Amino acid sequence: MNRPVIEVDDYMHPEERAVTNRIVALTQMDSWAESGMGEGLDDTNQYICSASYYAVPSRHMIAREAEAAAELFGLGQLPKLYIARKFSYDLQLSGYHEPTVIVPSALVDEHDEGMIRCRICGALAGVKAGHHQLEYLLWIIENMSGSIPIPFASQAACTLLYEWKRAIRYSQDRAVYLATGNLEEALRNILYGTVPQETLKRFTFGSNGTFDPQVRRYSKGLVEKTVGAFASLMQDYAYLPERYSRLIQFAEGRSGQ
Amino acid sequence: MKIDFGKLFDAEMVHPLEYESAKACQSVAVYDWLAKQAAQIKKNLTDLPEAAARWFPVNQFTSPRLHGLYMLALKRLNCAEEYPLFLKNGYDLTAKALGSRSEGHMIVMNDACAEELNDGELLALLGQQIGHIRGDHIQQLELLDLLESSAQSIPMMGTIIGKKLWSYFADWLVASQYTADRAAVFAAQSVYAVESLLLRQIGLDPASPEAKALEQQPVKQAKGKSGVFFIKSWHEMPAFGNVERIQEVRAWVRSGEMKKDHPQVYYQCRVEENDPAFSPEDESVLRLHASAMEGDAKAAVKLAELYVQGKEALPVCTAAAACLFQYAACQGDPLAMRYLIGFMQHGIENMENDERRIEQLFRAAYSRKLATSRPNPYGPLPVNESLRALVGNLEQKYGVSSPDVEDLQRAKDAFWIPQDDDVYSCSVCTNSDGWLFGLAASSTGLYGRTDEKSLPFMIKWEEFEARDLYSRETDDGWWIFSGPARLIQKPKDMHGTMAELLILLKKACPSS
């Protein structure tokens, strides 16, 4: 029996929805897309990716995983997939009308099928939700911000962008959980590539005595919260305990339904 | 031993696209003025004095392997200047050439390269950077950097100006990489090494099937390269355009132009990549190249003869023939030695008509049973009777063991020593291409080779007796000389070395 398609509404975090609405209202981004700028960006993006990265053929394991994920999220067309050497284990989305997913070679070389599946699901859920388009447009704003002659305007714009970038992480974490149906795997995905493999192997996700004390400590302390809130103005990093606890909360909410 | 690829001239190195795109850039009225201003500003902001304090310098003491490879790359690209080389902390498998024409250049390499790349890939990477310097790309890159940072500070318009600027230079940036890759082929003397480096930078294993598939990967050309996006890519992507570069360098080594100007490179690269043959003639030529590359001196001579005559689909190419004859002669092939004599006597490929070297080659060839009806024009040489006893004494004194038979034969072949000579002592080293250098003392004289740029030499004992023996500092450190001839590097501790043997021999000379 076929699984029902996972809709964007199923996994979009309320925070993402709120921030996206704010950004669109503020910048009128949706009207930019109509101007034909998207085609120009796609054109260059396709050139850069095809001239610089290895295009994943349909027989490749990554392509097969992507096909399965695309079916789960009801993506009519598979985005273009490339493999590249990257320091991070995170997949990168780009393109406007023609989305591309760039898979780091380090992730492929690890041969951890569970994690490859999680990361691909997260990326394709992002494509379905249009994260690649916003990332593109936001990148332009980020670059243009240096030329804005209004004091603190660029800092304010960047803060908004960072908030959005954090919020899409929470949405993608939810999508991974929904796609795999495995909370432990989805939690491991959050820490994968950040926590050393050796340490990660010793975790028992979602139970006391593992990552939970750190999560609790993070959420309880006023000083930590203040420092975290202040630091989040300067960077787009979504704190691991934050992502971890939000996903558990989401999973608990769903099991309670 | 690796067969020398020959010289790559600047005109051959520059990719045609670079000529066109550079011309387009320079056609802008203010270009010359901007370039001058940028050079002036950069002159005062040069990184060179700071570099030594910030990064790890590579030299023969700090990193002998990397330094040795760097020297080899410089030599193969015929580069007389040794630009300072530094290592810095970095994950990407890249290096960067910096500096200016007036203040000199330097190369900074990420330390991941030294750890993860093999010798061929490192030579390719260094070759790319030397290519950028030789191709005078650094001026333009520095100008771009300066213009970009200046443009960024213009309120409102900065980004737009920057966008136009980078899109204007986009074609040149891509083409300059192609030029650098061509230099890398000659520095690594292998197209496989260059491809392998570019593949590793993308994150692919060069041995994987994916690597092979890249040759066929379609590259979608952008209509107008968007400047804003280009800045992002150029700065953030260490492997920018690598797929296109692999396809371009593969096409270049297989081009008709390469087959005509550097046929040996063309065939060697095809052998290296296991390319299929087009015809039975092509197959036989490919097979000969493969055998020669594996060290078959007879195949090298056969091939060189074909290059001289321009037979079996090969063009007439005396440069390739000279490289192959030298390669075979240094493996002791008498026919190759005889051909080299001919090249020297007729000044082919700028070979010096040196009477002494011709005599040395004649003796070496005849003693190796050169099949000819003509008698050897040179008679036997007098033998130094005291040498055997002296070497015996030294061995006893320092417990130095005699070189084994195989090493002795290799030295005899590499230094063109007559086969029937007794070699009593030798001090040799091998470079990364397998060529032998050093000095050997035989019954008829001293034979050796000092570096890649020179051919083997000979000093008869009577000449040794008549000349002064002394040490002198040169660009390469301290050397021991006999008259005008450089013999061997002077070691710090001379005990039990060839240098001490030379001094003792000199003392034993009746004239001393």
C-alpha cells in the first residue's frame, strides 16, 4: 500500500511560516520572481553546477534515495543532484525554478545509508517547501545589504534572514521524522556530522542519560538563554539542543493525536 | 625512469580563449590606467614580508618531499626563479599564487594537499600555480580583487558595479584556469595526474567509475554569466569549473595540435589513459610508447628512430627523438648512444658538439657491443692502479660496504662508463623520475652527472691529476670541483664519503 504524500503543512514549523510571511511582506520577494530574474539565476546555477560537480546518474544510490523521497513528498520532478567535496555533511540547495541539491562527498563516502536517507529527505522536503528559492533571494539581499546607506539596516535584515534559516532547520527535521517514521534516526540526523562519530555511537536517543541533560540545561538557564538569543542575532546556526528538543516535542505531539 | 616530456613554450601554454578574453578586458579605455594604479597600490601592500611570519615555509629542511617536487615542477616548466612556497592550514585541496611583478611572487598551499595528494597530484597543483605566475595571471587577479573591494564601498551602486566587473572578467577567469592546467600537465608529465587532482578537488576518487563518466557529463553554458553569482562561486568554490577543466585538458592532450607539436606527450597520455587505438598503425605506436614508458630501452630507440624518420603515423619530431635517445642511452643502450653522438655532431636539438662527451659516448657504446663495422676512433684509457687499494683502505677504515652489483651496473649505464671498467666506488641518488645522479670512480676516471639540466661527464685520471681539486659555494650549496668541472656536493661530514676519497686520491697523485 502506498504511503500518503507528506504535505508541506505537515512539517512546516510555525516559526518558519511566520518569518517567511514577514520577509515576503517586507521585501515583496514574490514579485521579484515574476521579473524573470529567476531564469537568469537558474542559467548561471546550472552552468556552475554542471561545470564544477559530478552530476549523479539515475542508477546511483543517491538518485534512488532521492526518487523515493520525492515520491514521499509528492515532488513531481526530481531536482538535479550533484556530488561535491565539502567540509560540512549538510546538503546544499540552490536554483530558482530548477532546484539543485549538492551532496557532500564525505557523506557518500561514510556509507551510512540511514543518514544519507535522512539528509536527502530533509533536502527534498526543503525543495518542496521552496527553501531553495528563498535561500537564493536571501543571498542576494545579504550581499546587497552592504550597499544600504541606512544605519543598522543590513544588521536588521541579516538578523531576519538568520531567523528564517534557523526556522527551516526545524521544518526539515520534522520532515525527516515524518519520512522515516523513526524518531531515533531523525534525532541522530541532527547531531550527525557535528558530534564525532565515536561519541554519536554511544548515544541512546530520546532517553535519559544521553543528550537530554544537556537539552534540559540549555532550556532552563536564563543566562544561557540570553546569551543564545543574543548570539542568534549574529549567526544562522540552529542550536542542536533546540532542534533536538523541538523535534521530540513534535513527535510527542503527533503520538498524542 | 620517466621519459622527459620536453619543453612547453609560453605560446603553447596560453589557451586561445585567454587571448580573446584578455584582449576584450584590455580594450576598455581605463584598463591600463587601472592596472598601473593597482600595481602601485599592491606594491605597497605586498604579502611577501608577512608571509614568513604567518605561514609555514617549505624548503629542503622543513619538508624535503614537497620541496623536491616543487623543484621538479619548476625545472619541468623551465622556470629559473624559485618562488617562496608556504603551507597554511586549510581543508580544500587548493593552492594560490600571490604577489606582484615588481615585488615577486609566492605560492601558498593548504596543508590538506600535502597530506592527501600523491606526488603526481602535488606536481600538478604546483604546476598550475607556476602556470598562473608564468602566464601573468596574478596581476589581473590582484586587480580584480582590488576593484571589487573598492566597488563594494560605493554606497548603493557598489554591488551593481561589482556584478558588472566580475561578469566582465568571467570568461578570462575560466580561460586562465585552462592555461594553468596545461602547465600542470607538463609539470606532472601526466594528464592523469592533473585529472586526478581536479577530481579529488570535487570529492571523487580518480579510480571510481564516476570519474570516467565526467568526460561525458554535459556542461550547460550560461548565456551571460551573472556577476553576483560569479563572485559567490569564485570565492566559495575551490573546485570551480573542474568538470569543464577536465574535459578541456583531456581534449587538449588529444588534439591534433598536440599530436603535431608534442607527439610524445600525446601518445604517452593516451597510453596512461588506456585509450583505444584508431588503426593497426596507431596500435603499434601506442604499444611502443607503452613499452618505452615501462623502461624498455630497445622500444625507446625504435620509437625514436620512427620520430626521426616520421614513419608509422608519427610526425618528424627530433625533440621527442632526442628525449628518447637520452632515456635509452642512460639505460646503457649502445645504439641510443651512437644516435646521440650523431645529434651532437650535427647540433640537432641544440645539442652541444662537445668532443669530450662524444669520446665518452663512443667508449661507452663500443664497450657495450655496438653493432657497427667502423672501428672505435678512441683507444683505451690508462688505468689508475692506486685506486683499488685506496678504496679498500677507506672501506676498511669506515666499515663502508661496496655498492652491490646492480647499483654499479645502473651507475655504469646512467653515467656512460665503459662496460669493461671496474667501478670501485660510487655515490648516487635518484630523483623522483628515477634518473640517477652522483659520481663514480672507475679504473679509467671519474664519471657522473650533477643535475637534470646537464648530461653525464667524464674526467680522465690524467686530467684529475693535472687539475686543482677544491670546494666552492654555488647557488646549490657547497660543491667539490676538479678544475672547471663540478663533481659532487660537499657533505658536512666527509668521513668515508666519495668527497674524502677524492681528496685522498688527489694526495696520492705524484704531482701533489
